[in-house]
Amino acid sequence: MAGAVTYDWTHVLRLHEVARGPMIVTLAPDEAQRARIARALDLVSLPSFTVHLTLKSWMDGVEITG
């Protein structure tokens, strides 16, 4: 496994958006982002990568499933 990993692929969500009700989010890095992720994780390649998440308000934070 690779050493320390710096994550430069981020997606900002505002907590007040989740407070209005469940929020479904799909994240899919583009080719350049996937190449950086693959290098950071010492992978030969990462031809596809999609994340489907459901965010719900929970206590004073957010519950994330997916």
C-alpha cells in the first residue's frame, strides 16, 4: 500500500442543504482525477469510479450511506 495519501478530489456539501431532507449524491471523478487517485493509491489504473451516496440529517451531523 502507498504511504501518506493526499486527497485532492473533494466535493463540498452544505449541512443546511441536508437538513431540508434526504439528499442523494452521485460522485464521479473525471479521467484526470481518476489518474491522480490511482497514483496516490499505487494502482496501475482506475478506469471507472462512481459513488452513490444518501445523506440524511442525524442528530447534530449527517448520516451517510452508500
